[in-house]
Amino acid sequence: MPTAPEPPGGTLLAVAAASADDVWAVGSQPTGDGPGILVEHWDGRRWADVPAPGQPRTDVNALSGLAVVSARDV
């Protein structure tokens, strides 16, 4: 598995992998409005920021866990 990214000022709280080229990491990161959800994806070559799923919520500012059910269901 690749080394997890080091988001500037952010914190990774969980990592899960469907395969060596399908790895997900979640946590929190600073935003202009305070802490926000951080989602990163490894595609076998690089890490990329991924928008958090669902509607923005003011009561959720981090993801602390995730599970890989299948390559299409994380």
C-alpha cells in the first residue's frame, strides 16, 4: 500500500483498500469555515482529493472510519 498523504493541516483518521490501486483515506482538514471532511483516493499512481459524499452538514467535520465492501461500494 502507498504511503498515506499528509494533508496540510489535516488529519487522517482511517484508511481502507479494495486493492493495491484502489485505496481510500478519510479524516478532517481545515477550511475557511472551520474543520471539514477530508477524503483522499489512491489510484495506483497518486493521491487525489475527493469531494465528501452527500449534502454539506454543519454538524459533521470529520470522518473517522470507512469500510470497503467492494470496489464500487466504499
